[in-house]
Amino acid sequence: MVDLSNFPYPAYEPNKIVAGFFATIIGILLILWIIQSIQSQFRPRRVIILLLISRLTLFIELILRATLSLDTRNTRAAFTTTTVLLTVSQRMIILANYDFLTQTGTLDSRVSRTIIMGSGLATITSTIIMIPAGILSRNMNTIETSFQLREASAAIVLIMAILFYPIWYLTKTTKLMTKQAILVLFISSITSLIVTIYLMVISCPYYYVAAHRQEFWFYIFHFTPIAIALLVWTILPPKRTLILTNQPQEDIKIDINDNL
């Protein structure tokens, strides 16, 4: 029998020092990203904005984790806010992965729109499902339905993370990507997959309660993969890798014009 008396709130007291330390790291990555975005004139725009939102929401969540007491965090408003921030941060990286595939300039416009709209629709759907899941979680008579909705939402995101690889293969964009672009996309997609598997596991009552007894599990399977993805995107920003990919084509155009 799983003890759900404290559901959906965590039972641990957040470590404010650890949260403050990691908030500082994400804050630095956020500043660096803003500087890089300005230097690249916010191109490619969608990827830049998606990853900016991911950094910002994760930073705010860590600040709240470092400043709010357990009693304050375990209120409806605070818990909903922190949950939304974490949800948005992780999903923005998945959307950025999909959008990056459309930035090579080789895909048909209809294919690009399908990828962008499909991933966006799936993200919105999974997020909407979490709204009634959160509402029903506060009533002992509807907790089972709440978990079912959580499982459905987590399954959608997990499918998105898994489908990314066959879609990447079918678009055949790898041949026109630099090694740096392939590396950043591979690491970002793998870390996204790790988080989605973790979310799928803790959508089950037993593992949800177990994971929310110790903050350790959050940092290992939720925060760390996201932080790694954001760090890699900072080291290898889209503008840098895409410029290298498109440069030979630009050179060819110049040569043709010179000959004419």
C-alpha cells in the first residue's frame, strides 16, 4: 500500500545551499546565452528563444527552491508554479532539438512545418493534460485518475523524445551537419530522453512517492541532464555550428557570381 497522504507534495526539505549553487551556474549559462544571442542577432530565432526560456525557467525554479521553506513550497500556488517551471524548461529543450533539424536549409518547407507544428502540438497536449492531473491530485477519491493523466502526459513526452531519432534519420540532415552540430544534438536528445524516462517512471504512484522523499533523485535524473544539455548548447551555440554548415554553399555562390 503506497502512502499518498502527502501527495502531490515532496516530503523532503530542499537543500538551499545546493539549490543556490546550481542556480548560480544556470544563471551564468543564462547570461552567456543572452550575450551569444545578441552577438548572433538572435539567429536562428526559434532555437535561441526556446533555449532562453529553458534557462530562465530552470533558473527561477532553483531560486525558489533555494529561498522557499518546505511549508511554503507545499502550498498549491508554490507547488504549481515550480512544477510548471520545470515542465517548461525540459520541454523547451525537446522542441529546440526538433527545430534545429529544420535549420539546415535542406528540408522541404512542408516537412519543416510538419516537424515544428507536430512537436509543438504534442508539447501543448501533454501540458494541458497535466492541468486536470494537478487538480485531481488534491482529492483522495480522484488520485488514481490523476496518476493516469500523469502517465498519459509523460508518455506523450517520452514518445516525442524517442521519435526524434527516426525523424532525424529520415530527414537525412546528418550529412549536411558539422560534427559540432551532430554532437550537440546527440547530447541534447540523449539528456532529454533520460528526463522523459524518469518522468514516466515517477508517474507511477510507488515511484512518485519514493522519488519525492529525497531531493537526490531530482538532481540526478531531472536537473543534471537538463543542465548538461544547456551547457553543451552554450559551448556549441546554433549560430556557430550552422554557419560552418552553410559556409561551403555560400562560397560556391560567390565563385559562380565571380565567374559570371
